[in-house]
Amino acid sequence: MSSYEEMLKAAYEKLPKRTEEAQRFVLPEVQIQPAGLKTMIVNFVDIAQAMRRDPNHFMKFLVKELATSGELEGKRLTVIGRFFKQAIDKKIELYMKKYVLCPECGKPDSKLEKEDRYLFLKCEVCGARSSVNL
């Protein structure tokens, strides 16, 4: 009969190899393209889809935060004004905190639900539900 250490070693060898745990939720990097006095976010819809949010809701938030106007054309958003990537990254991070990440568990697995005139963030992991501003 094998010793305990030998059986333990054999059991560990049968386990799948551990890999470095990568972050499960990764947003695509913002791709900015200046066009005269305008700025285009080339992969705007891809970012919205990665967050599982309506591109129109995300656009309204971003345009309001940047204090400008914008137009959604296909997969890209064109806003009036010259904006640096860092400024847009900060606004996306703010949107994530406000409308995507659960305030209870911090997971991005959530959805927005509208009831009457109120908007709620419903977490699909822990079940928490919190109101958010429109």
C-alpha cells in the first residue's frame, strides 16, 4: 500500500495545471481618431457590447460628461471637440462604476432595468438591486 504522501502526490498530478488567473472582464482599449475639430471613438459599439449596455445609453452619458454633442455612425461615435484618450478612459471608468459594476459585490455581471420612471442596476451574481440616475 502507498504512503499518504505518495497518494497525495498522485492526486495533485491528476489536477489540471494552475494558470495565472487573468481578469475575466476586459474592455477593449479605446481607439481614438482625431478628425479636424472632431474626435472619433472608432470601437465605441464594441466597448458598449463588452459592458453589455445599450450604445445609445452609453453615448448619452459620454456626450453629457464631455459637455459636447455627438453622433453614432455604425460602430463609431463622433464627438465635437478634441479629446485625449485619457479623458475618455476616465469617463468610461466613471460609467462602469455608475452603470455596470455592482455596488455590493463589484462584479460586472449586471443589467439595467427600467420601472416606471426609475432605473435600477440588477446584479446577476449576488442579486443586489440598486437605483441609479437616468
